[in-house]
Amino acid sequence: MVKVTINELVCKGCGLCVRACPKGVLALSKTKLNAKGYHPAEVAVPEECIACASCARTCPDVAIRIEKD
Ligand code: SF4
Ligand code: SF4
């Protein structure tokens, strides 16, 4: 099982992680706004995640955590 956690408070909605994901797992929220006024990234299709950590490496704000068990 892979768990992708995005810290929505830190996320600035830049979309780099969305583009970095080879499996289309992530998306910017169309509805949510965080306290900074950004649409944060969210895990749209968690079952597709292959735990490559590309998103976490790409995020300039270190907002993504990948846990694998
Ligand atoms: S770990 Fe890889 S597959 Fe999973 S969300 Fe991040 S970039 Fe996508
Ligand atoms: S790369 Fe980081 S800051 Fe940018 S949208 Fe993704 S989680 Fe948010």
C-alpha cells in the first residue's frame, strides 16, 4: 500500500507535482482553497500510485510525503 499525503496548508498550487506524476494520480483541487488562497494539490486517483516519489522530489515546498508499507 502506498499513501500519498499532501500538506494543503503549505501547498501553493503550482501544479509541478501534477505534471511530474507519470500516472496522473494528482490534481489541483477545483473547489478547495487553502489559507493562502491557492487551490491545493490533492490525490485524485490514489490506486494508480506506484510510489516513485517523483512528486515529492519535485515539490519546491516539500509538501508531499510518500509512505509505503
Ligand atoms: S509517488 Fe509517483 S505515482 Fe505516486 S503520486 Fe507521486 S509521482 Fe505519482
Ligand atoms: S508541487 Fe508542491 S506546492 Fe506545487 S502543487 Fe504540488 S504539492 Fe503544491
